[in-house]
Amino acid sequence: RMLSRTMLGNSGIGVTRLGFGALVMGSLQADMPPEEGAKVIRKALERGVSFIDTAHVYGTYEHIRQAKEGWEQELVIATKTPASSYEKAESHIEYAMKALDLESLDIMLLHAARAGEDVFEKRAGAYQCLKDYKKKGLIKAIGVSTHNVGTVRVAGSREDVDVIHPLINMVGTGILGGTVKDMASAIKDASRNGKGVYAM
């Protein structure tokens, strides 16, 4: 069964429009054992999902690593770092590559759910690290994950952002700094600007 596919903006990364969010199975929520989580992810891969979203703090790298063992087909993994400093971000990048058994990362975002639009200033060290690793070819695309309308607007207008992971839903639950309509318009502008957007 073919799931429809799209390119993430100008990043050059092609993904299935439906992605698998690994947050729920991690230690913050259902706390599934890696073996069990891996079976669920593998089933998603077998059904055609080739895009997985995770994060340093979710504790799901092992679930994903086991799920992709022996998987020969395309797979794009996005992860995130809560780091502010260069050193911390670097340790999170290295950890992700090792834990996921990857030579390089597809997408690494600043994990900034509730951070304000000054997140790129406040976490300048961490973002510089992402930029450096992208330059080295160890990360394909970088950006930010956020619940904040203003942050989507700022990220959407920055040259050095490839991908944005914004919160949006029908009723606006959890959206900060504006309404659903505001978020939708910020997303549309970012997308017009060539940013890859995948929604949570």
C-alpha cells in the first residue's frame, strides 16, 4: 500500500506524509519496553511509513534501533536536542548516532516546545553546533520544534532553518502565542519560504 509522499521544503529530504511519533511509547508516557515498541514501529515501516519523529528526552532510540535492524528500505529519522550549549548539543548528536546506529542524522531540531521566539539567541551555542554538523555532512537538515506561533514565524524567515515541527490541531490545544488560525498562517508562510514543515 503506497502512502503519499512529499518533500520537506527545500531540504532535499523526501518523507511519507504520515510520520510515526515515538513520544507516546517512551519513558515520558507509555514507557513500553524497547522490544515491544520496536514491534509497533516495525509494523508501521512494513505498512509504508518511512518517517519517524523522536527526541533525546523521549528515551526511544533503542526502540527505533531494534525496529530498523535489517530494514533495507528508506527510513528518515528526525530527532531533537533540548541543549542550549554547544558542548551539550554535540554530546546529544554523538549519542543519537551511536544509539540509533547511524553514520549521520537526517534531521536534528532544537527541542523548544515552550521556548519563545528568542530561542535561537538563547540557544545560540546549540544551534551553532547543529550548523557545524550540517556543514560536516553529519546532519542533513536542522531547525526547531515548537508550540509557539512566534517561533514558527521567526524560524520561517531564517536562512539557516531547513525544517520546522510546529504544534497544530483543530481546537488549538497547547498552541502558544496565538490561535489555530495564527499558527496555520505562520506555517503557510514558512512553507512558502521553502521550509520543510511536519506537524505535531
